[in-house]
Amino acid sequence: MPDTKAIVKVLKKIKHPRGVKNILDLGMVQGLKFADGAVSFVLELPERDKDIAEDLFQECQTKISALKGVEKVSIILTSERKPPKLEPARKGISEKREIPGVGAVIAIASGKGGVGKSTVAVNLALAFKQLGASVGLLDADVYGPSAPKLLGLEGRPDLVDGQIQPIEKFGLKIISMGLMVDPEAPLIWRGPMVGKAIEQFLYEVNWRGLDILVVDMPPGTGDAQLTLAQKVPLAGVVIVSTPQDLALIDARKGLEMFRTIDIPILGIIENMSTFVCPHCGEASHIFSHGGAAATAKKLKVPFLGEIPLNMALRESSDAGTPLVATMPDSEEAKIFLAIAKTIKQGL
């Protein structure tokens, strides 16, 4: 069976198509790991090298897979890296630094959009507050920010002594791109610009005094997720999915990405799990049922619970009056509270 040195030797033979140096010496390989037959790393290319990214990806995949004893190769391809100054490879993925005044940072993620992740993030943040924590919410979905709508936010954040002051509502400290730009205007940004915006939200906002910062991630496995993972020592990530197979395929991809870059998986939540008819009381599994629990068991991560699909949750979200804050005695609010307790215990 090969060791890490053998894998490094292979990577050193993969040259950058536009130069004489190999991808390892150029610092494009980050977070290399090899254990139990599985190789994983991040392949970081500058924006200008996007045209050769797929070729390099396939060359790495093919040559490492050919090593005897390698059973699985997981490569995360990103254009997050700035155009080189050609610099030597660094250890690890990147330098991480704490957010001043913040205890634990928890990411709420999903493999695909439309699974209710932002609604879950907002209500979980409020549930953590009910448990006595001081909580902030960072809406990191730069292209489709949901926090202003879900929390009924108005106005723009102030700038005091060079720091952005988060908007406060329902006892949460909140920041979102939706508070910075016209909500009707499309945001047309490249990946590096998204990374820079998230970095500013992490380190140029006055988050001091928080026990927990909940980060509502955009769906998928792109630059925003890697920026967060590279910059901040995350306490863990929660994956949100509906129970249907299509959503779970993408949820598994997202989960494996976070595993590859050494982020603890706090668990999976099944959203829109069951619909109970308000007239006859009959339960219907519109998006199937139990898929998230089965996935959690298969991947050996905690299953955190099921959140039903119902009118009260939808109406409170649309009205900007989140259910956990405005109907704390409802059955749905109690589910969020139970999930928050489980997550807190797992930190």
C-alpha cells in the first residue's frame, strides 16, 4: 500500500501546462490526506486557469487512482486561489483565525437549493437563543440572501470605528448581503468576489459577545463553502435535506466535501418530512419520508430530527415572524428546540 510520500511523488510529476513547475510546488494542492485507502485534497487554481482546470483534475484523478492500494480519490476543485506569485506549497488548507468575541461557529448547509435551509437556519439560531446562548446569524448566501425576508429586516447596517454593526432583531445579531444592496437588483459576481464578501462578514462585522454564530450557507459545494472552511475554525456543519432521493444525492456530496476538508459533521436534518392535512388530520409524505435518517445511518453521522411541512411554518417565514420567536409553544418550535439542544451537546 502506498504512503503519503508516494502520492506526493505522483503529484510532483503533474506539471502546470503553462510552465515548468509542478502543481505541488506551485501551492495548488492543499490539505492532502491519505487514510484507509482514501486520498483527498483541494486543488486550488487561480481564476485565469479555469480553462485548464478540468484537465488537471482528470490527470490527478487518473494518476493517483492508478496507485496500488488507493481505493478512493476525492478532489475538490476551486478557483478561490489568487493569481500566483509562484509560491511553495503550504501546509494544510490555509491559515485559520478566530472571529474576535465569538465562541462556536456553526454552518448550516445543503447540497441543493429549495430544501428550506434558510428557514431552518433562522429558527435554529432562535432556538439556541432560547437555550440561553448569545447568538448571531450570518447570511452567507450572497446571491440569494433570505434573512431579510425571513426576519422582517429593514434598514442598513451602520459603520462604527471601521466595523459593520449587525442589525438586531428577535435577540439575534444579523448580517446579510440583502441588507447592503437593492433587493430587486441581481448580484453578478465572480467566485473570488463572493469569497471576499464572506471574509468581510466574518472579520469586519462587530460580532463580539456571541456564544454561537450560525452561518446560513448558500446551497452546493462552491467557493463560499471553501472560503468559510479555510478561514474559520468551524465547530461543525449541519446538513439540511428533504427526504427525496434527488435532494439526498446532493446532500451526500455536500457532506463528503466538508469531511474531505476536516469539518466536523454535527448531523443531518430532514426538512419537509411530513405534511399533516389541517382538515382531516391525515399525514402525507409528499417528498417521501425517512431518507435523511437512512442516509445519516449509512454515513455514520447523527440524525438530528424531522421538521414537518406545514402552513404555520411557511406563513411565519413569509411574514418575517419566525415561528420559534413568535410561536414558541407550537409543536414545530419544540422540534427546533430539541434539535438545537442535540447540536449544543455535540459541540
